[in-house]
Amino acid sequence: MFCRVVMFLLMLFVSGLVHAQVCPPGRVDSAKLGQQLTQAGRQFDQFHPDDPDESGPPVDPDIIYRASAIGGKALVPALRGISKPWMAPDSVPGAAQVSLAKLGVEEAKQQLIEEFEAIEKPLGTAARTWWAPRKLARVGNDWSVSIMMNYFVGHSGETAGRVSHGDYREEPALNGVIRELNGIIRDPPASFGIESPEAISQWTAWWAKYKSGSVVWSLHDMNLQDPQLQCLARKIDWGFPDAIIDLATIDGRQAIPLLKYLAEVGDKREPVAPFDSVRGHAQTALAIVGEKEQFNAIVHELDTLRFTDAVAKLRVIGGARAVATLVHGFDSPIFLADRPDYTADKAHIEGIVYDHDEAIASALTKIVVSPPDASGSPKSKGKWIDWWNRNKETAQFVQRPIYE
């Protein structure tokens, strides 16, 4: 009974931590954030993966990253108290170490270099730090990029340790480096893998050209006056893209220059980026503040095979525009018009249409205050179409939350 009570209290603690880590409208309470870090470190030490029922829930490492983003260098003493080297970035000690390195602490930076060098150990050995590129990517500055790219250039021509995958060969460490770099580089090469000598050459040439300057995207130079918006910008820099949506919700007009900047970072091979990317979040935020071109691009995406991504964006946008777009999407005459090979495939098109309508119906139940049907079933589309035709002028919509 006692263990259950302790576990319940720990769960309440974790829930309270997440709620307490939103960007405040005024002064940051660094002392409280430091206490949260210390308590998270204690809870991590008490958690035993082999006996989770008796030791309480594991600590979300994002608690460490969020607190560090909000509090900055004032939290260095608390972070030092819970940081440990040679631990994964999704552990509390590993997250604290990464946070210290991002805040410029030299000891933590040196530790990350030593861990990264261990990726050269033979595959399958316990000491091989496969997560080291993730740590450096989480630091996400030009220092960490230089470490990864210098390693890439120095090892890209080697064959030792490579693993065959049929028609191509890849070095897992190198692939991990490039995968992580893609998320933090402002304008990466067109090739996003290293499956061919040409792709490796593109990355090598890119680094030779740009290594003397800054290659990462960053919001440090954005002129935001409001303390809450400044905090949200820091959270974006620290890997929390939902803060991009918050910028549009709280003060979209002031944030437009920042949003337009973020809408041009990363992979630009497609005009509309996936929602789970920084660029996709920024494009959605621009649609929220009234950028018609961005909203129309999402509307078009709803009629493509990327409809689930479009639905996710429209759910975040919310309001009458989003509901009208989703309801009209049920029976869109141009759904998959760009893919006649799919519309002609009678064996599979019905399943695709079912998934399309189900995604729309489910999203509508989350946007409308009093939905005519809360099942989220594709069979409810008739009810939704009829309801919207009768209630479009008086319908009420769920207010968009503040995520970060």
C-alpha cells in the first residue's frame, strides 16, 4: 500500500513539473526550476527499470531540457548536480550533461567529444556510444556540427566496419551523423543520405564551402521584446517545435519575421514540409496568423497522399477556416487527382478513402465545441456535412491551447 501511495505522489509530481514548465509571461523563477531539476535527479536514481511498479514512473528527460531552455545559465549549478557522462540523451543525467554543453560548460563539451569518439569502436561492443550523435545534435550549435562533420569527412572513404544492405553499403555511424545533422542545419545539401558516393561527395563539398561560417539555424538574433516570446524562442532552439505554434497564438504579428525565417530552414525538397519538422510547424503557424499562401498549401495537401499531415495541421489551426476545409474535404472531387495510379487501383482506393474520412472526422471532434457526432467514424461524414451547412455561422470552436 505504501509503495502505491509513493508511486501516485511521484506521478503527480511529474504531471506538475510538465505543467510548471510553460514559458511565464514575466520573470523566470530560476530557483523553482533548479528545485525541479534536483528532484528529477532524485527520482531518476530511485527508478528501477526491472521493477517499475514499485519504484514509480520514469522521469521524462524533456523536463531537464525544458527547464534549461527556460532558465538558461542560472541552472548550471543544479545541472552539474545531476549530470553524468556516458549516459544516453534520453536519461536524466545524459540530458543534464547535454544541457550543460549547450550552455557552454567546457567540461560537458569535452565529455561529449570523448563519447563521440567511442562510436568508432566495433559494432556490438558495450562501449560503442551509438547515441553520441544524438547528444551533439541536441546541443545543436556550430561547435557540435563541426565535430560531426569533421568525423564524417575523415571517415567517409573508409570501408572498415561497414554493413552490407544488398544494393548499397552504409557505415552506421556516418548515417547517424547525417540523420542528426539534417534537423539542425539551416540549408543542408540536397542529398539527405549517404547511400551513394555522389551523396557523400555532396556533403563533403558542402562542408568545405561553409565550415568557416555558421551553418545552423538559430533564433538568438531575433528581436523579440516580450519576455514570454523570448522564452518560446529559446524553447524552439532547444528542440520544442510546438513553441512555434505558441508564438502565433500569443502574438503572431510580432513573430512573423521569426516564423518566415523558420519556414525556410531544413529540407526544402518539398514546398510543404511535414508537420513534425521545424519548417512544417512554422508554415502552419504562418497559416494561423493569416498567410493565405501557407493555408492554401495545406488545403491542397488534404487532397494528396499526405492528407494525415494536412489534417494534423488543420487541427492545430482550428476555427471556422479549418472546419470548413475539413468538411469540404470529405467528398472532394480532386482527392488524389495527382495520383491516377491510386484512384485506378480499385483494390486499395476504398481503404485510402476510409482512412482519409476517418482522419477528418476524428479531427473535427477535437476542434468543435459541441460536435454532432463524437465517434470519429468515417460514417459520420453525412452528419458533419449537414451540421456545418446549418451551423457554420453560429458554431463554436475549441480554443487553441498553449503547448509550451
